[in-house]
Amino acid sequence: MRETQTRCGFVATLGRPNAGKSTLLNALLGQKLSLTSHKANATRKQLNLIVPHSGADERGAYDAQIVFVDTPGIHHQEKLLNKYMLHQSLRAMSDCDMGMYLAPASDEIRHYEEFLNLSRDKAVHKRHILLLSKTDTLDNATLMRKIAQYQPYQSHYLALLPVSVRRGFAPSEVLDVVARFLPDSAFLFDEECVTTAQTREIVKELIRESLFMNLSDEIPYESDVLIQRYEEGEIERIYATIILEKQSQKGVVIGAGAQTIKRIGILARKNIESLLGKRVFLKLEVSVQKGWSKEEKKLKKIGYDCADMPR
């Protein structure tokens, strides 16, 4: 009887902004760790999510440890922060064993063509699985026509799989396909580990998610969160500052009678408590730092190190 194989590898999760990458990864993981929003470009940094999976295929029975790397949406803008985000995606494409590209079913084929051209031009082309996401928006006949549009590019992808998190899907369908192409390898992380991120990094993202949920379209993109202090104990005590670009935004974030920042804090605290499984005290302050998204020193202080970016 053949022994059960162990497989392990890094999978860069790629796609344009708002393709549904973070929503899919949370569903595959079975818990919420990656920031989700209906607004584009919510994800700003790589986040490793570790998903165990067992199965059997033509290579034999296996136990797999799949390290999905959530990345910012692939886009081009002139702000230094946006260049940093694109660099995060390109680096993931280069460093990972394989990719998983999400193409919303409503997308024009040109978005995928642009991805292929970018990965070729930057010399980071990686074998990848193509997922057609948000397929609940199409009837079966339209979906078949959409799949046919990608057929001329089948030499570029390992497999094409339609998925819809909203309609409901079996995570094993995606994990089976990914595991088929993973390298044989011993596990790289403890089997109880679900992410390589520090708790304070995830806490920061949960506060940022609350900003996206409670503020208008512009402000979340011109804001960020800096964790000033994190005190562990029977009650976690977290002190954080919301960073803004403009003085005029401060009043909007605080709101009349401090109602808006109170809503932001309540939602963030609820999600942090759900993550940690314990009570949380959360104190939020607001600071205006003009041009923070364009200046390397300010970005580094908030957690975005641009030192290894190409100049």
C-alpha cells in the first residue's frame, strides 16, 4: 500500500481589484482573516493563509498544506502606495510555486490578456489556475460562452474552474484542483497555524475593514491604521490611530457627536473579539498626515516598506 504523500506550496492569489480574492480565501480557510469590501483595492499587502487539505488523485493519496498568498488587486496608479501594492502582487507572482487568477464572470477578456502581458513583461509569468468568479451573475448558456472566450489561452493556465461563493460552493472543489499541481514537500508550518501574520497585523486590517464599511468611497482609500499599543491580558487593550490625508476628512471620520468613529470602533471591536475569542478594549484616535500615501518614510512607519521596490 502506497504511503500518503505530503504536498506543500505557495499559491499567489491574483486578479484585478474587487475580483473577490479575499472573499474566496476566507471561504476556503473557513474563517475570516482577509479584509473584504465591495470597494476595490481594499487589500494593500500580502497575507498568507494556510489551508490544510487531504485527498487523492492520479498522483496518489495526499495530505496537503496550501499557503495562499492574498495580494492587492493588479492595477496602475501613480501614488507611491499604489506602486507598492502592485509590487506586492508582482513579487508574489515571482516567489510562489504557482498562481490562482480570479476573473469575475462579468469581466471582459481584455483584463486577463492584460494580466498575461504584464506577467510576461515583468518576467514573472507563473503557471496558474484560472477561476471564473461570481458566476452567479450568469445563466448557464452565458457562462458557457464566457468559458469559450478563454479557450484560446488554455496553454497559459493549468485548469479553468467556475466558482461562486455567494451561490455556495464546495471548497474541496477548488482545493482538489490546487493540490493536484502542488510540489511534493514536507509541511512548512505547524499544522495548527492558519496564517503567518502577527495578530496586530490582522487587527489593523479589521479596523481598516470597518473604515470601508462605515465611510464614503473616497476616505477609506486615503486612510490607514497604525497600531500604537497592543496590551495582551484577560482583556486585550488596543490603541490605534486612524491616519488621514486631509484635515477636512477628520470631521467626517469623527462625525457629529463622535457617532461615526463610535460605529467604526464598535464594528471593529466586534470582529476582533470574534477573531480572538475574548473581550477587547479598543481606543481609536484620528491623525491627519498630509501626503502619507506618497512619502516613503511615512509609508514605512505605517507598515509599507518600499525599500526593495524598483526605482
